[in-house]
Amino acid sequence: MTQPDPTPSPEHLSLPDTTALPDTTALPETIALPDTTAVLLAAGEGRRLGRGPKALLPLGGEPLVAVLTRRLLEGGCRDVLVVTGAYADEVGAVARDAGARVAESPLWRTGMAVSLRVGVAAADAPHLMLALVDHVGLSPALVRRVLGAHRPGRATAASYPGPDGRLLRRHPVLLEAADARAAAAEAHGDRGARDWLHRHSDRVDLVDCGDLDDGGDLDTIADLSRLARR
């Protein structure tokens, strides 16, 4: 998975109008959350880790894709669409058993952008939450915080403090369906929606989730220790 750009840029800045955002630290159960499909990108083969697809790595005795599917549903998404690629049959079967819909990305080897387009095209909700299958720290509380902070016409992204204290935009990201289609259309390689988010940074609300997670994923062998901590 790609890492955030280390150089200062608009998506690294704290949200300029924090007073306009609702307090999502303790959302009531009755709050109206946006009608959202989670697009869980799970097409990679995990080549750098050498342990097979990240989607099937064990977390608490269950495949990661199953655990994250349930967390997204528990957090308030109406449904989950898992985009498969490598080991599509195996990953797809696990995802369906966990309650997800599945869309296969036949050109997954070309990068995340193609998988993003497949997922966005197959989703039909007015809002889409983009999530990564190797985001081990994704929890129902984190999902609910991002959903609850969303404002119509804007994009909402979980963010986490960097080494200098500034917020770094990471996943998950919540987009209006039209914006998700635009982001997918201009995505290329492994950058996913990053270019669209950077270009429209004035419309992206950063939601500090640093008390819930650090936003890290599984990029190196050392990162596998995250699986044991969750």
C-alpha cells in the first residue's frame, strides 16, 4: 500500500473549520448516518510480505477480510463491497460468508486504480467509504466517527497525527458517489483516489482519529505485529 506524501501539502493540515464539525467522540446510537456502501479494496497478492494475499491473513483467528467486513457493517455502513483480484475465489468466498458483496478486478495487477474503478462502478449507495483490507486498526468506532462527521457536498477522511503533530490524511475516506466516480476516473497506478483528494483538498474534512488508531497498514514484515495487537 502506498504511504502518505512526506512533504507538507494541504491534506496534511488540520481541518480549518473544526467548529463546524459535529463532536463525534461519543455519537448517540440514534444519529442519522449517511447511507453508505463501504468499498473494501482487497485485490493485492501481498507479494512484498510473502504470506499470500493480505485479505486472508489471520486476525484473531479469522481472515482479515472477514473481520474488516464486519467492522464496517457494525460501524454503520449499509453494506460492504469487497473488490478481489489475486486469489479471487478464496477471498471472495470468505467475504461473502462475512456478509459482503464481491466484485472482481480482472486487471488487479496494474494497480489499485483499476480496483477502485471496479468497486465504485459496482456500488450503488449515495455515499462510498473507501477502505483498505490491510488497515488492521479499522474499528467500528473509527468508521462511525468518519460517517458521523460527514457534511453534504464534502469529502471526509480519517486522519492521524504525524511525527510533527500535523494531521496526515489516510483511510478510510468517505465520498459522495459522484465524487467517488470522478476520483476513480482520474486514478492511475497505485495512487487510488489520492490525486483527486489532493486537488480538492479545500473540500476535504480531516477527522482526527489518532485516539483510535495510528492509520498504519501492512507494508513490511515488521508490520505483521499489528495482527497480534488487534
